[in-house]
Amino acid sequence: MVILEALGSVLLGLALSWAALRRLPDRLPAQRVVYPAGSLGALFGAYLTHTALGTGHLLGTLLGALFVAAVTLSLLIRPATRRLRRSAAA
């Protein structure tokens, strides 16, 4: 059961990383950074949720993995390229 949770969480992290790269390609770093960050974030989220809930909660563990992976990937997002220019007098 734990192997299934770990494998499912890594696959969810990779899928979320792929979706983030498709949606925000110019605001994320290189793929070699995004894919490991998403999968490791999901694996850590699965571990954290499995520790909190215990065994037998596969759906809850996968939801926790998805949440932590999304938070991890959101930390990689850079600001948009449009910046406000301030005048020298301000």
C-alpha cells in the first residue's frame, strides 16, 4: 500500500509539473528543475499526509501529495516580465 502511495504521488507530481510547464512556460525555470521539484514535493506531501492520517487513507494521502506539490511548484514561479517603471522624482 505504501508503495502505491509513493508511486501515485510521484506520478501526480510529474503530471502537475507538466501542466505547470504547459501553462506558464515563461515564468518557470528550466524543466530539469520543475520536474524534480514537483515530484519531490508530492513525495514529501505523501509522507507528511501518511504520517498524519495513518495507513488506509489512499485518497487523502494522494490529495495531500497533490497539495504540497502545488505549493512547491508555486514557489518556483517568477514574476511577470512587465514591471512598473517609477520616475526618478518618486
